[in-house]
Amino acid sequence: MTNSWEDSKTAIAKGQAAMYYLGNWVIPQVIERGANPDNIGFMPIPADDSGVLKAQMNHDYAYAVSKYSKNKDTAKAFVKFMLDTSDFDKVSGFIPTVKKRIPKLSQLSEYLSYKPVIIQTPVDSALFIEVANKSKIDFYGGGYIQDVITSGDFEGAFKKLDARWVRAKERVKK
């Protein structure tokens, strides 16, 4: 068990590992490592017992035009170019932001053909970030998941995380 990002892409590409729980941006990166594109898939998952396929959509702050920009028109033209004209979505493995565009990666077209229910991830609140930092639970790097999975005591590992969260929350309240 590891969370070595670079090694994991190679392991998937060589067939030494079978599956990720990651975003669609991983597809071209695994293909670049030598995977046969026909052997790489991407799927929505059942997130509960309903049998409904769901997809988590995370927010991103990749493009914006500052209200303080002295070149708003140029900046807006650049964003429009990146979204409407460039192949950035294909190179990066993204589902196009513009709804009328069809994904250039076959894996994403297949994924969308399942018509998953999209769950928009909320933006983390300042309070959540403060408690997370105080708890030292690695939400963004996923280290806590590895700790739970490799723990000899699955329930105990969750209890320890819960206790860290409660302590951090109490410290932030003070």
C-alpha cells in the first residue's frame, strides 16, 4: 500500500494495479505512462444502496478574470479561447466546461453515456479548513484513507480520527 502518485500511474499503465478512485484528469497521465488507451476506463459509481450512478464534481479555480485587471477584455478572450477553441480539455483529461462540446477522450464519452447524477462538491468553509488544519487529518492528500485501510483495527482507526476531529473542533471554538 502506497500513495506514491508517480509510481501509481506506472502501476496502472503496466497492469500491476487495477483501479483508482480519482478524477478524469488521470486518464491521459496513465496513457502517457504507456497504458493502451483501449484498456483504460472511467466510470461513475453507486454511492449508496439506491443503484443510482453518481459522480462527484469538484470545484476548481483554474480560470478567472480579476476585477482589478487592466486588461479585462484580453483576459476574457484568453479564457474563452481556452474553453471554446483549445484542446486543453483533451490534454488535461477534463470533461469540457462548455456543455455543447463532446469530450475528446473516448473514456469520458462512455462515462457520460451512463448519465450519472452529478453531486457538486461544496467549497470548504473557513471553519472546516481551520478545524482540519488543527486536527492534522490529511483530507487533501488522502493520507487518512491509507491509515484507515492499513490499520489492523478498522473501527478503531475511525474512532481515532473522530477523536482528533472533536479535539480540534473544541480548540477552534475557544
